[in-house]
Amino acid sequence: GAGVSQTPSNKVTEKGKYVELRCDPISGHTALYWYRQSLGQGPEFLIYFQGTGAADDSGLPNDRFFAVRPEGSVSTLKIQRTERGDSAVYLCASSPGTSGGRGEQFFGPGTRLTVL
Amino acid sequence: AQSVTQPDIHITVSEGASLELRCNYSYGATPYLFWYVQSPGQGLQLLLKYFSGDTLVQGIKGFEAEFKRSQSSFNLRKPSVHWSDAAEYFCACTGGFKTIFGAGTRLFVKA
């Protein structure tokens, strides 16, 4: 079946602009995660959704970052007033069930964000 | 606080040789532990996981890992490395809803 998809695959923007990154999880997966991966680092947890609600958003670095999942499927990560330090690969993962991060996570290919 | 340390930034092994990648975690309770692999242009793929029970867990592609509570370690091993194993390997620990990843170890395989 189809895996996790993320669009766009690459996004180049200018400092101060607003961007939206989209994640389509595996059909039927109720859990969805966003991570940020900087060069030479492991994925950094941003937010976890169970259904439509954010069960843990403690990883969002500041209030410029916001994520939604209005119908419990597709999720959008929104970044306002982008800064050069936001440049990274943003990863989305989904998982069946309600066990939080304790279940296997299926990762998408990521969106590479470059802020000029 | 929850943390994961992978002491080796990169490791080079000869094809056919054995491999051990180190991982140390810090978590107050019994953690859920994972190893993921990331190949160039590919997404992260789960190799194996430990939740409870037998401390030696088997994964895909011939990998195994051993959970040692006394050492707070979850090292990944493979008895004979293939050239296709060259990739970045990440150890991860989940407590509650949050998964923390180590910085990764890049594996190079020489002929």
C-alpha cells in the first residue's frame, strides 16, 4: 500500500516568509508525528497527534511553529516568519493505534526546507 | 531528562566483518528502544525494537540488539556486514509520547 507522503519535497523560501508543509499518513493510522532533522543530526521531535488533537507539542521550538490535523488524517506544519535557522529536513511519520511513540513509526521521505 | 547518545559519529568496517554500533540512553523508567536505518534518498526504516521480555531482539536484514539495563545500553550488532549496509543508523528511545533520537552513526563498508 501507499506509504507516508510529504509535499513539497523541496521548498526554498526567503527569510520572513510563511510556509506550509503537508503530510499524508498511511491510511488508517491514527498517530502522526512531525520531526525536524538538521544536517548531521538525528530527527528532533516536534509534535505528536492522536487523531485530530495534539497529544504532545512540547517539541515545537517557538510560537512561529504550528501544526494542525483537522480531520485526523492529513497534517500541515506551518512556519511563520521563517528564519535561516529553520532550514532543515522536516519529517513526518505515522503509526497505527494509540500507543504513542511506543509503536513502530513509518516515515515519509521528508521536505527539505531552505530559508535564504 | 530523556536522552540518547551514540558515541561513534562514523564507523568503517570491511565487508564480511562483524559490526557493533553503540547506543546509551537515559530515561527514568523502562524505555521503549528502537534502531532505525536511513539510506541516502530513503526514509527512515525500522530495524528492530525492544519493549520488554527477552533482552536480545532480532530484526530485519540480519541485525540484532541487546538491551542491558545495568549499562543503559542498546547496542546493535550484525555478524557479517554487506556493502548494502552502508547507511546512517539511529538509536531512539520513547518515553510517553515523545521519541528521542540519537545523533546517528554513519557506517562505511570497505571492500
